[in-house]
Amino acid sequence: MLNRVLGYVVVFFFIGAFFIRYVAYFLLRPSFNRKQLNEAFTHDDLLGVASTEVDIAERQNDTCMKTRPLSGRHNTILLWMPVSYIWSIKMSLKRCSVAGNSCRLTTDRRQLDVSDAVVFHFRNKSFDRLPTCRRSNQRYVYLNFESAIRSRSDYPWGKIPRNFFNLTATYRLDSDLTGRTYGGYQFKPKKEFAIQHKSNDWKNYYGINITSKTKIAAWFVSNCKTSINREGYVRELRNYIPVDVFGKCLENPKSCSRERHTECEAMLKRDYLFYLSFENSFCPDYVTEKLYTAFETGTIPVVFGGANDSLFAPPHTYINARDFKTPKLLAEYLIHLSRNLDLYSRYFDWKGKFNLQSSSGWTCKLCQMLHADLRVTAAKSYEVIEKWFFDKQKCENYQWSSVKG
């Protein structure tokens, strides 16, 4: 028994001596970085979570500033932030075909050094932690699909370095990459088309049963207080026609949650004549999914925003509330259409001429750029991104008021 105890003592002695020597070697050598040792054993790293950009800079300081060749047929796009609509980005890439090549999407910041493009979303505090080193042919993309009015107060813009971004991906048509959170749609002309309105088959007019629509208008809304006071406009409109509000805004709202998306769309197509596509800001080119929700659900969109909607939809497919001096006049026109199915149905004649299709989106165009000459986009930069975003195209300083009518 005594021999066994002595044996254990000897073994533990040698193990302890080895451990002390090992630690002393690292702690006493001049090149040792205590911060690296602490970070090497953080909980995040043990779980395999992506390192912070400070770690990346330290670990890649010898390589990240060197121009590396692209990753061949598979370019890498790094999202420097989480986004709620990442599913839309992935779907866009799936629909994208770039001469047999493809792009790979990642949110792992440890892949910064091998990424061909890095996308920064302004609303996710991704500008609080920026990469400290960068390849010379690596494109940095500014991503922002919110209106300029809502964006101005959301971020301290002075933190963004000058000439940081090579490309812009926003809702504006003058962006390098124009896109929307929902991906986007486009009207594609049909090779053969025929207008159906002469048939007067209101129960099956381009697949829509107009006779089943017994309710005037629906409005799906989540933001109850906007700079343009769209909620005030709808409140006034409800004095003249019934408008069912889905969400938590205004009086007596109804409910149809996102989890019931298919059911909600079927309800709109079956019951409602009009869909209020009211934006939260009056900004050039700012058009959200609200416009296309109406087209997809067999209702007529009533738009209220700052964009030129003729750039996004064919003529006589929507009604612009701003064409009417007052909500009362708009209400009178909607009632007039609801009582004349021939006039009402003309707003669906586009279905005989066009197909509404999902567009490939901004990620596809970015992928195409990555497979082109990189020196072109890498050499370009925006000196002050906020100056381009806020000053080049001004949003309207508009707020609806019943006094103005």
C-alpha cells in the first residue's frame, strides 16, 4: 500500500513540474501576449462562436492586407451582421445564375480574410465594430433598405471612416445594387396576351372572384407613428369608408399574424376590394412590399408615398392617394369603383399582359460583380456615405394634416 502511495506522489510531482515549466515558458518569453492567452480560452471560442473583429485583426495581421486571388468559381460574401431577412438573401442567390459560377454566403467573421465582399447593415450596430485590416481588392458594401428619414436618427454616422464603402445596396434606383428586404418583383411582358374584360365573368376574372369581395379596404400596419402621419390620413379616411386595420394601430384593430400568412392572403383575395399600400416616409424610390402584396392578393393597391410608382408598376394598376386633395375625395372614388365592376376590373387587366415575377435581387448583381473585374469596384469608394445617402436625394418634409386636407 505504501509503495502505491509513493508511486502516485512521484507521478503527480512530475506532472506538476511539467505544468509549471510550461506556463513559465509562455509567461516569461518576450513575445508573449497575455491578451491572446485570455482570449484563447474565452467561452465563445470554446463554443465555436465567431471571433470579434479585434481578434481577426490580430490573428490575420500578416495576411489580410495582401491582395489574394479570388476563391475561383465560388466567391464568398460575408454578412458582417445578422439580418432578419437573411432567408430573402439566400433565396436570391439560389435564383442567381452567373455563367455557371456561384457565390457563397456566410456570417462567420473568421472568414473575413477569404471573403470577396463584406456587407454591413446599418441597423444592427455593425458599424460599432469594424475590421481593422482589409485586402486591397475586397469590396465593402453599405446595406440599407430603410428610408433616409428613418435612418438619420438610428446611427451616429460620424463613426464611419471616409472612403470605407465601395458599393451601395439600398432601395434607391441610383444605388450600385438596388434591392428590397423582401427581394423584389418585376413585371415581365407576356409573349402572348389577351384582355379579358369583355367577358364580364366577375366570378373568375383572371382567377379573381370579384363578386365575393364584400369589404372595401384593408390596411396591414405595424408602425403606428410615422413622420408623414399616414395613420392620421387613414383615421380621416375611415370617416367616409370602412377600412379594416390589421395590427395594433388606430381604433378597433383586427388581427392576422404573420404565422397565418397564407390564410391572410386568401382572406384579402376573397373579401377585399382595395389594399392600402401606405409607406412610412415620402422618399424617392422608396417602395416596400406593401405595393406588391396587393398585386399578389388580387386587390387594388392604394399607394401613399414619395416614389414615382410608374417606375415600379404598369399604368392603371394602382390608385395614388396623393392624386386626391382630401381623403374624402379618395373615398368617393373607391366607392364609385366598388359599385361599377366593369371599371373596377380594368385595374386587373395587367394580368393579361404581364407576369409578376420575383426578381433576382441585389445579391445576384453583387455576385455578378464579384465574377467581373474586381479592380473596377475595388477602386471606387464613397468618401462620405451619409452625404450620398441623405443629401443626393432629399426626402419630402411632409406630414399629413386634416387642416391641409
